[in-house]
Amino acid sequence: MRVAVIAVQGAVSEHVEAVERAMERMGVDGRAIATLKPEEVRESDAIILPGGESTTIGKLIWKNGIAEEIIRAANDGRPVMGTCAGCILMAKHGDEQIERTGTRLLGLMNIWVKRNAFGRQRESFQTMLKIKHIGDFEGVFIRAPAILKAGEEVEVLSTLEEYIVGAKQNNMLALAFHPELTGDTRIHEYFIRMAL
Ligand code: GLN
């Protein structure tokens, strides 16, 4: 199995390592690659869109043809996971900040996202989350977005205060936090299982 981690910016190598450690634990034969090549994305069994700056990542993936490949993969039923800025880009509906910056979303999941939802006082923080199918999981939030609302076909996986911070729609996952930064590979294992 091959998992593509879109390598514009953010914790790309951490995602690659988390996938490889998860595969090893599960006894799955495969590897993760950090890539910016549309054809490599096309040939992958699953795709991860990491965090970073959604404005920058958005621009680049639409410019170099990766956005179309992510959409094609999602439509084919291959698993796609967006974390933090990636969570924003997975959405169909953005807030006014996303609109103001002209960020073009992938429009894959029926979720309403808000950029930098947790405010200035709490730019980054860690907190224990309860995640459906996973259990207790340490959530690392870095200038994190939140999901304000989820459409009917979306399964809410986790909430924090009034926000949704984890959601699943068929073969797609959107997480407002960074599962690659804790050393706990259970979310990556769950994601890989979606691709088996
Ligand atoms: N604040 C960033 C954005 O809106 C996301 C932060 C992150 O990915 N760590 O794009």
C-alpha cells in the first residue's frame, strides 16, 4: 500500500513517520511518500493533507494539479485525511475569513469550517479528546480551525467545547488537530484500515 502525504508545508515528515510506524504495528506492507507530484498522488492508495497555512497550501495544490488528484481519489473511494489546515481544505463551506482570503476549498466534505477558531489567547494547546472508534486521544491544536456544523452524511467523531474537531464522511476524515505530533499512531492505524 502506498500513502501520499502532500508536501507543501507543515508536519509532512511526522505524518510520513506516523504512517510507517502504524503500518509496521499493523503488519501492513507499504510505505508513505512525501510528494508534490500529481502522478504520484494518482498512484497512491490513500492521501494525507497536512496542516500548515490553508491559504498557501490551497494556492499550491490548485496550481500544480494536486487538488484534482485528491478530488479524484476521494471520488474513487480512496481514503483522504485532512489535518488542521488540511481539515479546512476538505470542506465544502468556509467562514468569512476563508472567503476573504480567496482560499479555494476542495469541497469534499459537507462541513462548515472556521479558521483559527480557538482565538489568540490559545494559539496552541493540548487536551485529551474522546474520539469515536479510537478512544481517548491527546489532541494537539495549533492555530486550529474548528468544524461549526456537519451535514447529515457526516459522522461526528469528536467535539471540544461547542465545536466539532473530528469528522468522517465515508472514506474521508477531517481533523482540526494534529494526530501526527503525539507519537500515538492509533488515528493513522484507523486511516490505514480504511484503505485495506
Ligand atoms: N491557522 C492555519 C490556517 O488557517 C492552520 C494551522 C495549522 O494547520 N496548524 O490555515
